[in-house]
Amino acid sequence: GVRRDGGGGSVEELEDAKINAQLDDVVHLFSEAERAMKLCDQRWLEISDNYALLLLDAVWATLLKHAADRNLDKIASQREAADRLAEARKLLRTLHGADWQRLGQRDDTGPQQAVWVRLFVLQGALAFHRGEIDDARSHFERAEKLRQKLVLGPEDDGKIAQLLSMGFGSHESRAALLACAKDQNRAVARVLKRRADRQAALDAKRQQDKLRKELRAFGKTPSGAVVNAEAVAMLESIGYARVLAAEALRRADNDADAALTLLSSAQTQDDLQLAIIAREQSAAACTDFDMHPESASSDATAVASSAAQPENGYSENEVRGDEALELSAALKENERSYEAADLTNEEFAIRVYQAAISQGR
């Protein structure tokens, strides 16, 4: 069918125009990226394959662009693609070694050799469109020979069976063999390492989750943030207990230096310990009430009943009640001053303990 849009054109022509526009953008972006990479020191370009891969992608995009334009002869007159491939080959030789000898000790030999397959294919395609048929055939043959080493065939069934007998999965066994150039011993080492890495990452995540849960129990800092886990780990590493470090950081609003100053003072450490004890007792009381509300109610009733039964004119509870009233009055007066000073709940709890001690209770 023919679809009219503006000046008109078939669906196929419109799709081709859309693809050409996209390829123009791709070629332009690769050129900009190449220009930016050239601003780097040459030493940085030689320590990884990023620049080489960029050059290969740029040539591939250029070939696609000229194929879409049906103007592949145009690229034959340009040296830009050939220069890019030559530079990519030079960088890869520096990184992998002239005979790929540096790949022998890596656990990703297969993926790295696949980069060379791409290089040979692109060299062959460029030579073909330049009319250099013999060179093109040579490049394609090298690419196919190397590709055969990167796929598993019937001759590799024994190696796969051996890995499966060791308890490895089919997918991870095949992937390991391909990644290690079909070297069975290196494939085993790769699977074991990757499993250990995954387990270590899982354990680390569980530890982080556990630590975050513990830190949330300390409440928020003055600015409303949760205690910083990394700062707690740092203070733990120099010998402070986790709960003490966390309470100091909470008070210091996650300022590690200020928290260290608090921890360096014996008096401040006592205050921190009191806050921790108060919090733990409060949490335990809440938990006990949640678990046994009827018990707490019965205890309160029993206390009220015993207080109503005098013995020799005065009950023991009445005497204690007078003392409690005195302490309550003192604490209420202190509470008003604490509220005026805008103290936190934990700091108020510490002062309550101190007031109780000073009253001899």
C-alpha cells in the first residue's frame, strides 16, 4: 500500500527515511564520543578496551549508514573507517598481547576474543566494499576460525558432563566453558568464584539490612535522619561498642568527629549509657505490655487494693505514696525546665534517673 504524508511516499520509503535519520544520529554521537575520548591521555586509553570498542561501534554504524543509503562505494574512498580499525587493533594488541597471551590468565577470555571476531568481520566488510576481495576473504576466515572456538560443539559434551557431575547447573557450566576458552579447570574455578562472590554479596546485604534495622531503634538524629551505618562501622573499627557509637552519632547528628569527642569523655559516656539503658527498658516495658496487657492491668489493681488497706493506722503503700508524691513533684519541676531547654526524650530520661538517684530513691 501507499501512504500519503506531506509530499507522499511509500511506507517502505518512509521507514527507510526514518532509519537513515536514526543512523545519522548514531554516527554523529559516536564521532562526538571519539572526539571526547581523544582528549584523554593516551595512557588511560590503553588500560581498558573502552576506546577500542567505541571505534569498532563507530565503524559498524558507518557501514550500516552507507548500506541504508545504498551507497557503499562511498565508504571505499574514505580512510576514516580503516584508520579507526587500525587504531582499535593497536589498542587491543597492547591490552591483550600480540598473541593474546594476556588473556590466558583471565576468566573472561571468551568475551575478549569475541571482540577480535568483531574486528576481523569489520575489516573483511571494509575490504570487500573497497574491492580487496582476497583481503576480505582472509579476514572473514580468521573471524570464522576464532568464532568456532567460542561455541560449544559435540566434542565438548564430555567437559559439560564433567561439570554437571560436580553439581553445577547446565547454564553456568556452558557459560563458564565459553568464558574460559573451553578450559575445564579454569571453568570450574570461575563457577566456584562467581558462586562465592554471589554468596558474599548476599551475606553483606543481610548484614547491612540487620544493621539498618538495629540503627532505626536508636531513633532519629536532631535533623530527623537515621544513624549513619558507615559512621557506626568506622567507630566500631577503633574499638567502641556498636550501641555506644550509634547513640553518640545520633546525638551528634551523624557528625563522626563530634561523636568521637562525645565518646572520648568518661562523663559523656556515662550519659550515653544511661540513655541506652532507658531506651532498652522502655522498649522492654512496651513489649511486655503488648504481650501481657491483662497482667499489667491485674498488677495495677492489686497495688490500688493494697494501698486502700491500712495497717496500724498507716499502710506501707501510703508511706511510699508520700515519697512518690515528693519525687513526682521534684520531677515535674525538672520536667518543666527540661522542656524549656528543648531536651530530647532520651536526655530527659537520663535526668529523671539522675533526679531519682539524688532523691535517694
